[in-house]
Amino acid sequence: MTTPFPGRSAPDAGFEMPLEVPASAPPDAETAALAHALITGRFSVSPKRLVAPGPSAAQLQHMVEAAGCAPDHELLRPWRLIHIAASQREALADVFVRALLERLPTASSDAQAQSREKAFRAPELLLAVALLEPSHGSVPESERYVAMGAALMNLLLAAHGMGFAAMLTSGHALRTTCFAQAFGLRGGERAVCFVSIGTATEVRRRSRPSAHELITPWQPSGDTMALPHAQPLDVIDVRPLDAGLQDAVTTSLLKTPALQLMRLIFRAGNGMPQHSVQGAITIHCLEGEATVTTPSRSCNLRAGQLVMLSGGEPHAVNAVTDASLLVTVLLHTQSSESRP
Ligand SMILES: Cc1cc2nc3c(=O)[nH]c(=O)nc-3n(C[C@H](O)[C@H](O)[C@H](O)COP(=O)(O)O)c2cc1C
């Protein structure tokens, strides 16, 4: 849904505090309601739709210090932010073009111009870098990314609370050698994403998942019969969602010890980076258009088309348009293990 930018969000009138407030809760219900309104009212705004005014130096400092309040195992502070000044956008544009040519040496002049243009979006721009070294015995790499994600979330919330809009964006350029050189990244440092901050010209909110989509009861291994999915002869509707696609979220439809079915929802331009699953899978495009890419091939899927991938095959999925995909996964079972 497209709405005019509403400015600073008001507390959600529908939110009610629980009657019993635990001792560790914030000091008053008003603070809790404000925190809830801040979190649920935040939304990302594409850098294309972020204009001046951006935050002042003092406001930016406030946001960055909010990032510094995030959880941090062993206080490693496994991330840093690089500020890209307004006067450095030309230099950033040059880096984007070099990064494009590193990946695609024959990129057209149009493609190069598009890459340049991205450097000038949003009045305020930060680069978020993950620090993965030196290694620490009790803090694996995954925890460093979690700490960084929490820090960025704090920053986004602080920006939203101050009436600004923001968005995290990444892209292939960040993973190129020339990008790492241009930003002076050392071994063990990874450019993860940009943080664009400004004033929104337009807001596109997406619906939020409800709690039951986000949490499942623990199923101790071997106790798989009670999974909260469809049971034999339960009818599962996988018809195109049409207008409902816009607000839909990914759901798991069915899970047995041998089989899992999920309906994945992707917005145009989004998808899943390269990964693999143990069992064979099929990817069936229910609506929209998506590409499936393995290290050796790529194919385009439109509504009604499906592909199969062998177990363990690395693959990435990218939605060309908004799309819903029915993914069927053959799970790793005793019988598949014993097959030759
Ligand atoms: C590390 C990171 C990088 C992202 N990069 C992109 C990106 O390059 N392009 C994009 O459209 N969304 C990207 N996203 C997603 C958006 O930032 C945003 O979270 C998403 O559009 C959902 O919007 P919402 O924050 O309003 O729920 C990224 C998110 C994260 C966490």
C-alpha cells in the first residue's frame, strides 16, 4: 500500500499493556507503548525515495550511539560504520563503476551510468562493515553478524523515532575486490550493507507476520508427528494469491519426516542468496517470475513452471517480479541415507 509519509508515528491506539507487568519491564506503561509503536511503526524507504533534509551531525551521533547500545557478546564490537560525506559521492560513483566492471567487464555505458546514479541517493549514507577477526573462542562468526544486525536495528529505530526514514541495502558491488580496496577493508572485514537515511517522499509499508508464523513449539528429535502443519487429506490452497501477494509472507505448508512444502514469497529484486539443502527439491513458480541460479546454470521460471535440483546443489533464487514459489524439499531420511 502506498501512503503519504506520515511523519513521526503516533503510538498505536490498539496496543494494550498486559495487566501484570514483570519487574524487569520499563518503568511505565507509556514507555512500553511508545517502544512498541516505534518498533511496529518502522518501515524501510528505498534510497531512491529519500531526500533532504537528512539528519544533522548531532542527530546522526544520536543514531550511531543507539547502535552502540546493541547486545555484544564479549564486547568485541564486531562491526564499524564508515561515513560517506556528501562531497565523496563522486568518488563513490567511481567505485561503483569499477566494481561493476570488475564483475562484468563488458557492462554497457547505460549500466555504468545506472551504477553511478546509485551513489547519489539519500542525503546521509553509511557503510556497515562486519569485523570477523581476530577469532574468539566463545563468539562464532554467526554471533558477530547477529550483534551487527542488532546494532543496525537500533540505528534504524533511532532514525525512525526522530522522524527520518532509512533503509539497509547491499548489492554485488560490496563483495568486489575493488570495493574492499577503496574502503580500506582489512582481512576479516566484510562490507555488509549501506545505511541510507533521509526524509521519505513516499512510504510503501509491508504487512508484518503474526506471532504464529514466527514461532513453533520445540519438537524434540524423533517426535515429528506433532508438527503444526497440514495433516493427511488437509487441503492446501496453492492458487495464485493475485492482489493478496503484496501483503503475503513466506509460510511452511507441510512437514512430515520425509517431505516439506513451503510457499516462499519474494518481492521483485529480492530472493535467497546461494545456499543448498540436503535433499532434492523442486521449485514451482505459482505466480510472478523468478530466476534460479546454480554455479553452472541459470533458468527463468514463470507461473506454472517448475525445476528440480539435486540434493546439496548450491542455488540462489531471485524474484524478477513479485513472486510466490512452491518449494518441495525431500528431507534427509534413514532410507535416503542408505541409498547407493
Ligand atoms: C543486510 C541487509 C541488506 C539489504 N539489502 C537490500 C537491498 O540491497 N535491496 C533491497 O531492496 N532490500 C534490501 N534489504 C531489505 C530492506 O532493507 C528492508 O528490510 C526490506 O525491504 C523490508 O522492509 P521493512 O524494513 O519495511 O520491513 C536488506 C536488508 C538487510 C538486513
